[in-house]
Amino acid sequence: MLNIDKYKVDVENLKCNQCLDDIKFNTTEEITPVREIIGQDRAVQSIEFGLKMKQKGYNIYVAGASGIGRTSYTKSLIVKNIKINENLKDWLYVNNFKNPNEPIALSFDAGNGKIFKKDIDDIIEKLKYEIPKIFNSKEYEYHGRILMSDLENNIQNVIEELNEFAKPREFRFQVTERGLMSVPIKEDGTLMQEEELGKLTPSEIKDLRERGLQLNQDSKEYIDKIKMYEDEYKSKSEDLDRNVGRSLVGFYGQYLLSKYGESKKVEKYINDLCNDIVNNISKFKPEPEQNQQNAMALLGIMTNKNDTKFINKYKVNLFIDNSDYDECKIIEENNPTYYNLTGSIEYKNEMGSLNTSFMEIKPGALHKANGGFLILNVKDVLSNPFSWDCLKRSLKTQKITIESLNKQYGYLVTSTLKPEPIDLDIKVILIGDNYFYSLLYSYEEDFRNLFKIMADFDIEIDKNKDNIYKTVQLIANKCNESNLKHFDKEAVERLIEYSTRISDSKDKLTARFNKIVDIIYESDAVSSSDSKCVTKVDVEKAISQKKYRSNKYEEKLNEMFEDGTILIDIEGEKVGQINGLAVMGTGEYCFGKPSKITASTYKGRHGIINIEREIKKSGSIHDKGVLILSGYLGAKYGKEKPLSISTSITFEQNYNGIDGDSASSTELYAVISSISNIPIKQYIAVTGSVSQKGEIQPIGGINEKIEGFFDVCNIKGLTGNQGIMMPIQNVKNLLLKDEVIEAVKEGKFSIYAISNIEEGLEILTGKSISEIDNVINETLEKYREADKDEKDENKDK
């Protein structure tokens, strides 16, 4: 009789040992709270190296699963390694006086941009107040009267000459409210009145009109001379205005140059600003009173009025203000659309048309993070049209160009701007997973050149004393941060056990700390108000409730096992039938489920027929596992002679797709049983993949599979014979629930660990491998003889 107890796993190996014996505390309130990165040395070194590199192209791609804390850890590393940003600058957009459609970008040391803007605004306000005072001065009025007197005298002389010219034609020119008008005169030289005009006959009026029109044509030379004097007056008046304003504007210009003249670009803008104000000094004049009249008004010449919109071109758009940043600048853009990255130009509806100005230029994330660090989620960047191209182009050219997508989309606007590009000095950090990294690295050449640093966060960390203590510190820190109850020692131990279970290894802790944080919050929520701290019972309750919220499908399946809807045998022995174990999932929650696998063998040469593959319900990995079975059988039993059999295998009552090779050893046992006609113990479920050499290989989800089969056995009644058979390599992954461990202790349930097919066959059949091989070889020989007879028969025919 074979002794299969030697393959049983000891109870001590079904769960991890206590891990807080070396840490002396009663509750986490006694622990110094610290928030730091645990067990991610490779990723930390990569990020720190990338932060030190100042050369172009050393941007960082942070890879890892969601929930590890990639973004928060990256921020903390930046703050730790970069105490202050030395390259921060303020950026301003100002009017381009030569080409208003191309605003100029000016840069200042952080904090000086705001001061420059205030100085410009203050000076413009002062000029708006002081320039009108100059124009109201007696000195200005004196020079203005001289110019006006000269104009009036010149115009009067021309009018006298014109009247001498018009007198033989019986007309005289007179200045009226409508300008210079020709009026007919009578024989005595006096002006003809309106009532006298009304007494004229139609022929006389026609004659008078024709002579008047001819006179206007003949007097063009005199009219042109008047216009020449007017233009001369206007030019001299403007020169007077400029001379008057030049000294005042020059005073403020010198003040600005002495303060900001170190930059050639800023110096040029200040000079252009002063020259434009001087050239348009009349715009600052006060509006004349409505009843004020002078020779210019009488001649129909309009004066320039103060235009408030005109003043706007002297404003300063404080585009980026870094005056409040004393430490390193970190910008995280959660919605990296094209405009959110590169900035935009806004438009205003004015009288039905869309207009804009340099004051409507708005910054994007690249501008805000310039001189510092920009953190982006790679999936968000790639899912927004034009965003990746915009980011890539900006990093390659080291310029941020604000461009509108209107033309690309076919939209029209009434006015457009082309702001001067801004120099880019930035470290971009992309947050993503390994899939996107591989995708971009393979298909995007620019990505390889721009993101030369890859920091890979692991999903699990070593379960050593240092990492355990840091985890306890993190729990204490979370309690303090979120104002939660502190956890007692047993509660912390249960949390660490939960972390180990998620990692699927006794020697590891999960790096997805967000899953632990969820249990921390939920444990605090279910804790009794009378309790001063969170206990192990509270943590157990939180974990149980979390499971209950998601395990409806599992309970439905267990009900179907209980009422016999899903057929399964967990007692006795049967030929060509075995219970395999699979893992199913509904979102975050996964659970194990036993499944009946059957095999039928008959005469033929088709080898192993996978029914799931034939109906296209199996994945490529499962198909590979089935083909490995053929390799194993052929190598063991068909080296000298062909097998000459056909065997079909299938998962009974399965109507969904199947993938993975964790059931390949299970299928092999069923096939061997079917060929040899040796029955298999139905009360032992099996999992594990197999190699062509018959080695049992480790699989995933071992805890869920064991607990899933145990639940079904518990529902139908534990007999003491039931158990599961698993790869020996998965013993280190065993972290079973207390109910299963208790059943193993009491001898109601067994767990076997094996390393090859031969050991598994001994457990399942109770026979030695030599006995099984003899039976199989005899059976195969019968199939060969039958196949030979059939061939001979067909030959004779």
C-alpha cells in the first residue's frame, strides 16, 4: 500500500507566521508616523538619477501598477532631492508695436514680472493724469495759439484771394458751420439772402447753380492751399505735442531702463513703448468741451478724442508669475488636452465678430511647470488628440508655441494672434504602466530619445523587518493624517497578513498600499464607538464586508453546487474524470471554483482532441497546455510505436471561454485514467501545469482555488478524505483562511504538494507508476493490434 501522507503539506506551512514579535507597541499611537517609499530601491534610484541629469532627453517614465503610489512617491522624491528651482522665471506677453499680431514674450527673474507689470501700469496711469495737465498749461496754450493764429491768418489770406477771384463771378466765400461755402452776391456787392434766392426764376437759379459749380472747379487751387495750411498746422501741432510729451515720457522711460535695462529685449520694448506713447501723445489729451469752437471746428476738421481701448495696448499680460514659489515647482495636469498643455488664445464676441488681443493669451501646463517639473498620466496624454504631438514637439524644440487648432478643425475666427514662443526648461515625468512603455518604446522613436529614464515600481516588496516596520509607520501616519482611530497590535498584524495575501507570497508584502488604506478606512468605519482603537475583529469585519459586497456570483455558484445544478463528484473513484480548479473574477474580487474535467479514449489516430479548442472557446495558452500533453504521452509511451488512439477532453458544464495552462496536469491525469481504465479519486481536486517532461509547474491563484474547493466540500459535507493536489513550488504562496487551516488540523481536509506527474498519479490512483505504465502499455498494444487488423482488412478489400 502506497504512503501518500508524505506529500501532505504541514499545517505550519498553510499560513505565514507572526511578524510583529520584534516590534514593541500596543497601538500605532506609540509608533512614530512616517510616510516614505517602501522597498522600491530600483525605482527610487532611477528617479533620483533622472532628476540629477540636466541634459536634454533625460525625462522620466514611471512604470508600475495603479495603486502603488507612483505619483505621490515621485512628488516626494522631487521635493527630497530638489530643494529649490533655480531656473524659475516670470513670463509676460506685451504688445508688439510694429506687428500687433505677434505679441512679444519677456522673461524676468521670479518675482520681478509682477513688479514690472505694476511699474508699467503705474506709469501709464500717471501719464493719463499728467499729460492732460501739460496740455492745459499756459506755455502749451501760448504755442498752440501761435500755431492757430498762423493758421487762421493763412486761411484768411487765402479766402481773401479766393473772394477776389470769385468777385467777377458774383460769388463770395464764407466760413460756416458746414465749412467753406460759396454764396452769390448782388450788384451792390452784398450777399444775397435766402428770401431773395426764393424770388429767382427757375432759369436764374439754374444759371446760378451752373456758375457756382464752375466756380468751385476753378477755385480748386485755393482750396488745396487751405488744405495744405491745415495739414501744415496739424503736423506742427503734432510736433508740438510730441515735444511737450517727450520730456515727461523720457523721464519715466529712463526710470524703467535703469531698473530693467539689463536685458536687451526688455530695453527694446521699453524704448518702443516710450516712442509709441510720444507718437500717439494726442490720444492722452482731454476731450474738448462740446461748446468749444475754433477755426478747425469751423472748417469741419475733427480733433482726436481720448480712446480708452487705445490705452489697452500699453498693458502687460502677466502670463506666468512665480513670485510665490520658494520651493521646487511641481505641476500635475490631470486633463492634458492640447490647450491645457500648450496654452490658448481666448476670443471675445464684439458686435458679432470674435476678436482677441495679447491680454487674452492664457498659459498651459507646460508654461506653468516651466523651470520645474510636470507630471502627466501617459494614458490621458495619448487619449487626447494632438496632446502627445504637442508634448513631443515642445520637448524636442525646447520651445512652447501657442497655436490654435481652429484651422485644422475648419473653424474660422475674425482675428488671430501668433504669440512669440517661450523657451522651455522642464523635466517631464510620465506616469503609466509597462504596457504603454513597451508600446511607445517600440513604435515611437522620439519617445526613446526624450524619455531615457525608466523607473519601474514593483507590485510587491520583500517582507523583511525593515519593510514591516515601515508599513506599521505608514499605518500610524494614515491614522494621524485622516484623524482615524489607531490600530492595536493584533489589528496591525491582520493588516500585514492581508497585505501578504494580496502579494500571493509569504515572503512578500503588496506594494499596492491603496488596498491596505481601503481596509484601514473601512475598519475605522465599522469599529464600535465605544472602542478606543481598532481591533483585529474590526479588521476581520471590514475584510469580510468587502468580500460580501462583491461575492454574489460566488454564492450563486455555491448554491448551484449545493442543489445539484452543477454536477460534481467529491466522493468515490471514476475513470476518465477528475476535478480541476479554476479562478474566476468579478472585478476586484476573485474566487476559486472546481470544474469537472472528463476524457474519453477510443481507437483512432487523432491524438488528443481538445473540445474547447474545436468550438473556439479556448485561449492560446490553454491550447498550448493540451499540446504539451501530447508531447508527454508521445515521449513516454510512443517512442517506438505510434499511440494509435484518439482522446477527447473537455470541461463539463462550461459555456464560457477557457485560457491558461493551470489545468494541463489535471487534464493529463484524466487522459491517463481514460487510457488505462484506472479510476481516479474524485474527492481530490487538482491544479498545476505540466511540462513535456512530466514536471509539475507552479500556477497562480492557489489560495482562491483551495478555498473554492473547500467551500464546495463543506457545503456537501466534509468526509475527511477530501483535499487538493498542488505544485510543490506553490507552498510558499499558501495563505489560507482560518476555516481551511482548522479543517486540515482536524484531519477533515488535506493538501498535497507534488513535483511530477508520477507522484500525482500515485496520490490519485493509489497505484505505483510502474503498475500504471504496465496497464497503459498493454492497453496501447491492444489499440495498435486493432489498428493493424483494420489496415489488413482494408488491404484485402
